Amino acid sequence: MPHDAQTPTTVAIRVAGQTIVLDHSGAAWFGETRDLVVADLHFEKGSAFAARGQGLLPPYDTAETLRRLDGLCRRLKPARVICLGDTLHDLAGEDRLSDGDRSRLAALVAAQDWVWVAGNHDPAPPTGLGGAAVERLKIGDVLLHHDVEAGPDAPIPAGEIVGHYHPKALVRTRARKVSGRCFVADGRRLILPAFGAYAGGLNVRDPAIEGLLSADYRAYMIGRRGLFAFRRDQLAADPKRAA
Amino acid sequence: MSGGLPEPLAGWFAARGWTPHPHQLAMLEAARDGDSALLIAPTGGGKTLAGFLPSLVELTRADAPPEGLHTLYISPLKALAVDIHRNLEAPIAEMGLAIRAETRTGDTPQAKRQRQRRSPPHMLMTTPESLALLLSYEDAPGIFAQLRCVIVDELHAIEDNKRGDLLALGLSRLAALAPDARRVALSATVAEPDRLRRWLALRPDASDVRLVTGASGAEPRIDVLQTAARLPWSGHIGVHAMPEVYELLRAGGTAIVFVNTRAQAEIVFQELWRLNEDGLRIALHHGSLAAEQRRKVEAAMARGDLDAVVATSSLDLGVDWAAVDLVIQVGAPKGSTRLLQRVGRANHRLDSPSRAVLVPGNRFEVLECRAVLDAVRANTLDGIPARPGGLDVLAQHILGAACAGPVDRDDLYAQVRRAGPYAGLSRRDFEDVFEFVATGGYALGAYDRFRRLKLQPDGRHAIATKEAIRDYRMNVGTIVEAPTLRVRMGRGRVLGEVEERFANYMTAGDTFVFAGRLLEFVEVRETDIIAKPGKGDAPAVPAYVGGRLPLSTHLADRVRGILSDPRAWRDLPEQVREWLDVQRWRSLLPSRDGLLVETFLRGNKHYLVAYCFEGRNAHQTLGMLLTRRMERAGLNPLGFVATDYVICVWGTRSAEDADIPALFDEDMLGDDLEAWMADSSMLKRTFRNVAVIAGLIQRRHPGEEKTRRQVTFNSDLIYDVLRTHEPNHVLLRATRADAASGLTDVRRLADMLARVRGRIAHRHLERVSPLAVPVLLEIGRESVYGAAIDELLGESAEELISEAMETTGTREFGFDAA
């Protein structure tokens, strides 16, 4: 179905004064430095389930995530790719990577600068693939890490980008409710959607996400072809409270 | 012997002044000859007793086996199994028979279930799911060793769906465990009894199943309500006619008011009570209400304590009620078979006619009701296309069989093919399903190390882990419910369940109607909707959906016939005739075999309306295919809505000069269908059901949402990945087969496109035609499908974007052109 030609596939927002382009793929793009940021790839989530006897899900999630990431790199030609944590679904996932997927990943890492940010699922990056492993990094005034840091001594950066929460928006439309992955941002914080093919989502209206944002945040929902912006009062909550 | 019945049954009949019906004696004769039997009889003819009589005779003979399971009775309804058990206890007690009869359902306590396995009763009343579970135990061979008879009740209700597949597979296994057991099925009137015979038979030619037909009784008397009120243009509820329905109820007797959806049941119930100045005892019955509540209504009905009950298909099945005098069907019945089955609920005595009144909800439904009456008079029933057994159900069955003990692939294949729906199963499909159960069946054997089935040295396959057995037992069954929430009054009583997405629409203070009362939404707590009594006369909107059946092919044909022939309008209400007359004058009447397509401009949108009359499901598919074509033709379609009668597409360009016959060419079912099917949300929903039934993803169980959070998986994600990487995986094949046979009615669409070829009439109109008004009124009320999602999001988002642009006055929300 066509839609108006002006439906954007990217939206430029500002975080701490810095322009960041949100891409329809679920990635964030720093135009000036050509940094590409993706979060929560969750490689080998399918095989993690199989290994625990929780169902024999199609073992193609890593291949699919890599295919999407490869397409994105070909399109944008980044100088550097930043994986914002939870790249592997679990630490043992590295051993379950198929040879094909592993060599495709290695080729991607070798093609441009590569940064593995540590996540809660994968405190250590995959070994032997190259790239730099960090806990966090900064681009200008913007701090990038997997999750916000809590506690009284936690830094309060001017701007920050995190993953971890897998935000998803639920929007009431004329016909029915539509749900989809989304970015959420309030001018200071930007939370990226999960990029992984099997990564689920958490409703933006969940306190775990809303608690991180000021009330005037916007959710940028990924539609079939375009990105759509919504205010908090346009977003529906899930009927069930999150655990 | 009296009347062919042996003692003590003959004496028991005589004491009641009963004479056995011919069909009851015929069932005894079939049993004596060792044949299986299919009994087709209307309600009220002692049908259930006819099914049990042979077993009662055998169990009262002197040489009857003292112990062991003799007769297994399977009902699609748990409640029916319980009722039948109760009804059977009476003759057993009164004749002082030493027969132990028990029920076994999901409600049976654990201790009793274990006892039943150690020491089975003579007669066990159960459901297809409970039978599947019983068969998955290692001791299944012992439980069924003495089995002589299996009775399947209400076969017409499950024969063509996945529960029927599951039961057929269960019966094929039973036949291996108890080769001497006869099969007996009971059914309401159906179009093709031979289909049911084939379903039931052990032999491919069904020669082992005798057809026994009960007396059909007097012809039913069915009328269409001639309303004095203004007939609505659209909507299905029938509120306009409630004063007249109320008068019918007041006239006396006991009535069932059948409606088509749960929402409609709630509204009709409310409206009738609003009019109820005579204090009639009117109750409500539908599938969302708490089971306990439903049982109360049924019991009150059985005692004769009610004047009327407003019901959905939840009352289509069940025990016979002695004294239902009138059946009122509000909204079109959608099929003649279904109408006859509903009318049969009023058939309390075989010698007096059942009475029924049809109440059309709108103008099109007037035509439909007319058509259904013609069909009943001509005694033509709706045929349903046969469908092969589901591969997902087969996967579940294979896992269940392995739970009971190691399986031999060849033996199992042969056994499965003896189940009617799987008679044509190819070895390749079987092997693929088997491999799916064992390893997931993915190319390259990615999961060999996580196998569920392990090959033993003797060549058989055994279950690999205890988890697999547990998962099977937790997930058995073919009914995949949408997630539901309970509706609870404060901290107190549970009134019933609604689909989770209903709650999505509610905020605190909203009022809604449920279980016949006005409630105020307070909050959602865990898996409960907390409600309190609503105040005043607030607009009460039950938004939750119940199953709506599409118009049957047979009725659709009759509706087209009436429309195209003004001579057939004589009996129609004045308002409807006038409506059709104006249509004839302004545009054209749809012809019986052709297709009328109208185009017109209204507001700033260009509309195309096609009068296909093929039912909602087929129209939904057509809508997706048609909009793809229109998009390619540069017509810029924006969305569509499908009703039972028409499909309406709107967009920003006029189709006035478009090549309309080309848009409706049959070849749209080729590439376009493939492409659409792959991407449709309907297919994703179908996949979810297939994935749950086949055991790829686990069912969600109430209360487990929190603990099993990480285990529940979004099936859409799996579908997308599997489709990209292994498009021919057996579960995708199963999904496509389901979509093609059921949900999307592709065959129906194909027949329609072939029929109208060269007979498409296109009219470009100055304004909307009378026949098009109903569908335009449905826009915004009906769901809009598929890829129109972006448009919907755009509609909702645009406002915000322009507003945000204004208020911030900066480029903060501007779009990057890159």
C-alpha cells in the first residue's frame, strides 16, 4: 500500500544539542562522524532457547540480524559501528555461532571500525573477531552505554544513548491498535529499539522506560516503511503491568 | 423382549410409557452386527440415548465383563460430557445396574484422574483433549484394552476443524490399542452425511459405518420479522426491532434469542430488559461469561424457570431442552445448515413444527434472510469444502505418541493414515512433520544436539527429555485462545473473560456492558480487569469481538439471485424494495453471475465498490490483492473495508477510466497472492496458531506471564525470520494450507473471479449509489487491513508532527531528507 511520499524513513532529532538521525532500520546515525549505533542484537537467542529445552525455534535469527546489519552498512557506509550491548544473547552464544555466521560477522567487523559495548547479557564481546571492547564511550557530549547508570554517584551526562529496554509503542489508530518497535527520546536521553531479529519489546508506557524520561518525550515508531512520531498521550499502555 | 429391547431396558422404557424410536432400534441392530454407526437426527429424538443403548445392553448381559473401560464417550463440550453423565446416571440407578460411569475433563481432580487410570470405569465421558492426554500415558494400552465402543457426540461441530483432526488421530491410536471397538457418532443434520461417515470409518470406503437417520419431524415454521421500524442501512445488532422481539417474547412460551456475536448478545439483552415491563425472566448466555454463570442459566432453562435466553453459538450445542417454543434469530443466520440446527433447538416434540422468527439487522440482511428461507424450503444445505488434516495437529499427535512410548516411524505413518482427515497424507509431509518434532526440522540439522526425539538401537524413536513430556501435556489441544483477562467486581466475583485487547481501549472511568450489566472500568491488575457497577445510562459499548461467521457460498448465490430478479422482491418489505428500485435507477442491479463495480468521488476520496457477495473472509483477501493491483496501476489506493457482501477500496485517484476487468483478472491469484500471503497479518495470526499447536512456541497459561516472561515469544518475529530463511519449512506449509482452506477463502475467491470473467459491469457514478451506502457506513467501524497500517499511523501521527513543528518553532522535529 502506498503512502504519502513525505512519510519519512528517517527523522533527525537532537540529543544534548547534537543532531542524531533515527533510521527506519532501528539504528541511530551520527552524520558528522559517520557513527552507526545499533543496540541489542541478541545473536543466538534462538539456539539459547533450544539449548534450554524451551522450544526448537528457527535457528536463523543471527543470520537474519547480520543480513539487516550488512544491508545497513552498505547503505550508509559508516566510519564506525557501535554495538550498544547485548550483542550476544548469552555468553555461551559465541560457541553456538555457526561457521557461516561467524565469518560473515568477522567480515563486517573488519570492514570498518567496530566497538562492542558491554551489555548485561554479554559483559564480554565475542573473541577473535577484532573491534574494541568498552563499557561506554562518548561522541561529543553524548554518552553511549548499554543502560543508564543508577545510584547516587551515577554520572548525569548532558546527553546519553542507551539500549537495553527494547522499547515498543502501542498506538490507537482509527481502525485498531498498532504496535511496533520504536525509539524514545526526550531531548536528553535516547533509547534505541532492539535490532535483533528475535528481540521482543517492552511497552514505552512501562514505568521502567517512562521513569527514565521527562513527560514530554516522543516515541518514533517504526512502521512498515516509515517512522511516525507520537506524544505520550497518544501511546497506549499494555493492559498487564510489567513485572 | 419388547419392541426389540432386552430386559431390563424394555421394562424401564415401558415403565415410562416410552416406545423405542426406530432409529434407537437401528442403532442396536448395527451394534449386534458389529458395525460402526453414524446417527443423524434432530434434537429431541432421544439421540444420545440411542448412542448409549447398545452399550447399556452389552453391559447388562450376563456375560458382560465385570471390569474395564467398555464405552468411551467424547463430547466437544466439557459441560455436555457432564450433563450426559448425569442423564445416564438416572437409568443406571433406576434399573439398579452395576455400571460405573464417570467424567474426565480438565476439571477432574488429580486423585480421581489417577484412580481412573488404575481402575477405569465402564463408561467414561470426556473431551478430545482429555482423550489425547490419556493416550500420552505409558499405561494407555492397559486403560483401553477392554474398550468396545467409542461414541463421538456432535460430530458435525468438529468434523471440519482441528479439534476434529486431533480426535481423528486419537481414534486411530485407539483403534490400534483396541481393535474390536466400534465407533458411533451422533450428529445434527448436515449437507453431506457421507463425509461424516468417511471421517468416522476405519475402512477407506466407509463400508463399516452404517448411516442411521432419525425421523425428521414436522417442517419448521420460519418467518422473517416484518418490522414497522425504519430498517437500518448498516450494522448487525438489530436494535430497531427489539420492541417487536419483546412482543414475541410476551406472547408466551419459552424462547431462545440467538444472536451472532457476544457484543450483540450484550446489547440485545440490555435492550430487552429496558423494555421488560412485564417482568419476563430473560437471561444471557455467551462464551465470555464465567462457566459457572453459564451453567446456572442452562440449569434454569432446563427447569423451565426462564422465559427467554439471549445466546450466541454457545448454545448451539448441548443437551436438549424440553420446552423451547420459539427460536428468534437476530441478525442474518449466515448459512442454512446453521439456521436449521438452531431452529432444531426448539424442536421439543417431533410431531409439532418448530417455530422460528428471523430478525434482519439491516437491508442486506433482509435479502439474506429471504435467501435462507428459500434455502430451507428447498431443503438445500451449505456444503463445506473438505480440508485435509492439519500438519500442526499431526506434530502434536506425534509428540504425544512418543510420550506414551517409543514409536516406529512406519507403523505410526500407517496408523495416522487410518484417520479420515489424514487418509491422503503423503510420506514426505509425514517425514517433515516427524523431523520437526524431533529436531525442529531445519535445514542443515542445526539443532541435532537439542533433539526432542532420540533414535534407539531398535530403530524406534523415544522421547529425549522429561521437559518435552511436560511441554506436551501443558500444551495439548488445538484451541488457541487470544490472551484473555478476567473481569472481576472489585476484589470479589469473576464475571467472565474478555480478550486482552478489549482492555487496551479502556481507561479508568470508562463504562462498558458485560454479563448483562453496566460496569465501570477501574484498572487492570495482573490478569484481571477490576470493575465496579457503572452509574447512570452512560453510553455502554461492548467492544469485544465474538466469532462472526462469513456468509455461506450457497446463501451468497441465493442473495445474488434475489437481487438480480425484481420478481423476487414481492415479499420484501417496502423499504427494501424502494432501496433496490433506486439502485436500479441510479446504477445497476448486480447480476446473478456477473460482477457490478461502481466508482465515484465522495468528499476528497475516490471509491471503488465491487458487489462480490463472497463473504468477509474472501473479501479481505480480495481487498489485499486488489489494492496491490490498483497501486501498480497508479490508482493510489489508501485502504479498504470488506463486508459479507461487498469490497470497498478508496484512494486519491479515480478509477473511472481504469481497466476494471484487468483489475479483477484471475491471475491475481498467482504472484500477487503469494506475495500478499507472505506479508499478511492474517497469515501471521495463522502461523501463531500453527506454531502453538505444533509445539514450536508454548501456550501462555494464566498467571505465568510474569514467571515465564522470557519464554513467551513474539511469533511474528519467528515467522518473518523463518519465511526469509526457510520458506518451505513444514510449519509454513501448514500455515499456508490453513490460510488457503479456512481463513482466507482463496478457493471461493478463485471461483468468483472465474465466474465473473467477461461479465464485469462498471458504472462510474456522480455520487454514491444506494447499495454502496451500507459499506461506506462501515468504514471506521470495520477493521482496516494489512499494509494500510502506515496510513493509519500517519493519520494519527501527522497531527502531532505539525503541532510539534509549530509549538517548538525549531527544526527539532524536522525530517532529514537523506
